[in-house]
Amino acid sequence: MDETIETGPMRAGTPWHVWVVGVLALLWNTFGAYDYIMSKTGNRDYLASMMEPVGVTVDDAIAYMNAMPLWANIGWGLGVWGAVAGSLLVLLRSRFAFHAFVVSLIGLVLGTFHQLSSPMPGMTDTTTPMIFTAVIFVITLLLIWYTRRQSANGVLR
């Protein structure tokens, strides 16, 4: 009589691209977290380096961020921290990475809506921020697609 012990479903091996995508996503999204922290703490040197090239003074940038409505602040936080969580969850091979990136996308939509409906006063050039926002959207959508696909393939569990 042949007895087999069932150990549960076989776990797929970790393809090399999971590590590449996870590390690159974490590096990319860590900058978003850094920007969030520097902006929320009102780091004047950081804000000067980011805002003065587009014609906004540090004081105007701080006043704008302090006046952001609660929903826009929540959106910004969800966008940033959802992306960081998603990146870490990819490295942990968790299917919940997909959910974290969807939360990040929701936050990004809220933040972009605020950015478009209430532009920062004094901004002389919106081209660079809008291109950067578009790049963030593309990367977020690609990460959602990637994590959904890897979940379906059994790589993320």
C-alpha cells in the first residue's frame, strides 16, 4: 500500500523578476515616502529644492499643504504608503501586494484630482509635475497588472 502525505499545494519557485520588480518598486516608492515625510514635516531645504524650480516659494508650498482638505491628505497618504506596502509585499511574495497597489492607485486618483482642481499658487511651470504624475500612474498600473498576474500564476500567495 502506497501512502502519501499531503503537504498542501506546491509553492511555485520564485522567478528572478519578482526580486527585480520588488527591489525597483521599493526604491521608486521609497522616494515617494521620503517626499511625503519631508513635505509633511515642512523641511525647508527639501521643499526649496523641489518647489523653487517651478516658481513656488517654500512658504507658499507649506501654506498650500497645510490648507489641503482632509480627503486630499488621506489620498496622498494612501498613495504613498500603499505603494511602499505593495513593494514590500512583492518581496514577501504576498498576493496582498495587488490590494496594496490598488489602494495606492485610489490615493493617487484622489491626490491628482486635488492637484488638478486646486493647483499650487505661484506655480509657473506645471509640465514637469504633470509628466511626473503621469509616470507615477503608469508605474502604479504596471505594478497592479504585474501583481495580479503573479498572483494568478501562484508566485504571490
